[in-house]
Amino acid sequence: MGHMRKDFEEGAFDSAIFPGDLSYADGFGPRWDSYGRLAEPLFSQLPTAYTVGNHEMSSGMEQAVHFRWRYPALFLREDSGSTSDLYYSFEAGMAHVVTLCSYCPCGNGSAQYRWLERDLARMNRTRTPWLIFNWHTPWYTSNAHHTMSEGEEMRGDMEAMLHAAGADIVFNGHVHAYERMHPVYKNHTDPCEGTVYIVVGDGGNREGYANPWVTPETPKPPLYDQPEWSAFREFAFGYGQLRIHNASAAEWQWHKNDNGTKSVSDSVLLYPRGRRPGCQSGALSGIVV
């Protein structure tokens, strides 16, 4: 939080996305207060979009009651035509940002699904050429502690809709580690038409890292090693910064908190679908590190 606050005050970024698991109160109300006091020096200055994780929903019978009253979406929900604080959208510079709920019904015909259809239909891709999503439980991860099975139902319900809409980047939490994926769709690397998924559940908490990764020594069927779509993974606490340069390119950096010192451990140039180098001519290139 100290590193983020310093970067924000120096103009390194303008807002934050927080894809769930805030206080880890787990039904113990006073912990929401102590977390608020801890986070106030940062989040009282920094415009932030929040969504719920399992620790705001199922853990300790929270059921998002504290979350809704303490971190309401307010005008973000209303302006995007949503009836829920748990899923909404907004525009930030050249990006249309969609926040979804991993723990709400998401099948065809559900309130969240119908709202997302309307929201994507209204999006102006000329004004906001980047389409960015965030929710809590990853659809793609090679972690053996929190596996892909946890997000499988939501992925089955919504992945085709996100793909048809041209989703460029997805941010997730939940896994206490960092992992960036190559562009992927339906469990296969697709450099030209796939979506880049980035898991940044490594903000830090009492539970420590989500050990281990899937390796030949620690298989988790159906994964038996680091899959081809997993580009970079590391157990470390930190946070990431996305800087959108223009309609054709953005820069992502993951800042690792290494014994109190901030260092860039992963850096990559990202390109929106349809504008990735080499893809217009049919060649496969993907992202550039």
C-alpha cells in the first residue's frame, strides 16, 4: 500500500481495480473497521473499483452485506444500468472496464448475463478501444491450490460472450500469487484472437502464498505441468500497473514487493485484439516482452 500510494502521488496511475477479498473479516465485523483504518491512507485518495471475492460472500456468512454498505458502487452501478453493486461498468480513458461477480448467477437468462449483454451492446469501441474485465475467481490459472475448476462454471457460461465482444484483458484475484497468460480462448493459446488473463491475487494477507504451482511433481489433473498459455508465474506479493498509451498499445508491469523494496518482475507490451503485430496478415505473433 505504501508503494502504491507513493506511485499514485507521483502521477504513475490514476485509478485502481480491486477484484475482491478486501478485509478477510469472514463474518467478524470489527475486522472491516481495522482494515478500513489500515487502507484509508491509500484508498481515501485513489479512485477504486471493487468487486466481491469469496471472503465477501461465502466466508463467515458475509453474503456481501458489509461489502454493499461499506463499498457501494453508487453511480457506477446506476450509470451502467446495473441493479447490483456486484457487477457494473465504467469508462476510464480509452478503456471500457467491466466488473463482474464470480459468485452471482451468470448463466444465460440470469440478471448478470442479461445486464452484460446490454452493456456490451452499448459500448462505443471508437471512444473506448480497449475492453477490460475484472472479477475474482480466475478462469485461467496453473495454480494447484486454487484450480481452474473453481471458475469453470462461469467460464462455460460467459467466455463465448466475452470473446465475441473482443475482450482484450482480464484481471483476477483469488490465487495468492502472480500469473500472466498468453492470449487464450477455450483453453488454447490464440495469439491473434485470444484474451490476455492476468492473476494479481498477491496483494498480501494472513494466509500466505497459494502453494504450489502445477508441475510434474505436483500435478493437478487435467494439468500436469505449466500449460502453454501460462507465460509467467511467481509467488511474491505485489501489484500491477497498466498504462494505456493509445488505441494500439499498452504497457503492463508487475511490481514485486521484495523485502520491502519494489522491483519490476514482469513487464510486457499488450496489444488489443485486431491490432496485434502480424495478425492482420495472418501471421501469429502475440505479445512482446
